[in-house]
Amino acid sequence: MRCNRNSLAAAVALAIGLALSAGAASAQNYAVARHGSREHVRFGFADVLRVDPVYRQVRESRPREECFDEEVTRVERRDGTGGTIVGALVGGALGNTIGGGDGRRAATVAGAVIGGAVGGNVDRNNDGPAREYRDLETRCRLVEEVATRRELVGYDVEYRYRGDVYQSRIDYDPGSRLRVRVAVAPTR
């Protein structure tokens, strides 16, 4: 059988072209896995069917100062020393007018003592009982404030790739299409 030179060259060129494209495609689709085995890997896109955000509750505690006004009762006692002092001065002056010499000195001292006692009694009788009144006093205390907030931890995604439905949790919202890594490796 005789071959035409042109047809032979075309067949050789076709065979070389197919071999080169198959070799490039297979070199592109193989990756070396961690364990040293060869794995057939390719990437594609899956249609996203559902995306559900996943949250967790985070509790935070922080102190804050809480102040409030409280009604208190105050007691005011009056100082009763003014009447005692005035009574001692008046009693001493009156005692000084009685007698002469050492008797005058004794009368002055006795008049001051008696006048102070009388003045103190007058103070107590005139002032009456201690005065009570109501007042507002601001009081503050530290209070632990506990708040909860939601923190986004990822997305549960349901997607379809070549007719099969899969679910994964990923850390971003993929939108309507999800890039997937497809790997095929032989097993025993």
C-alpha cells in the first residue's frame, strides 16, 4: 500500500498535535498530594442553592458605675455652750460685787460656776430636742453589665455540582456560584 506524502505528513502532524495536547492536559490536571501520591485535580463551578449565615452568641461583661439619689434623715444638734459661757460671765460679775478681799474672789468663782450651770440649763430648755430633716444623698456603686452579641462564624452553603448536591461550611458568602476543587485518586 502506498501512502501519499501529504497524507502521511498530515497524519504525523495530527498524531503529534494530539499527543502534545493530551500531555499538556494531563500535566495540567495532576497534582502531588501531601503523601506523595498523584491526584487528578481540576477546578469547576457549582450552582449555589442555599446560603445560611452561621452565628455564635458572645457574652461580654464590663463594669459600669450606677449612681442614684437616696433620701436620708439627718439629725442636727445645736451647740449649747453659748448659754454656759454667758451665764459664767454674768455669775462671775455678780459674785465680784459681793464682799471684799478673799471673800470677793470666792464669790466671783462661785458666781461663775453657778452662772455657767444656770446658762447651760437655759440653753437645753430653749433649744429643745435635736432637729431632724430629710436630705438627698447621691450614692454610686459598680455594676457588672452583661451583654450578648452575635458574631458571624461562617456560612452553611448547599450547592449542586454535576447533578449532585453537597453542603459545606465556608468563611465567605459565595454568591450564586461557588468555585470547587475536584480531585480524583485511585484507592485500594
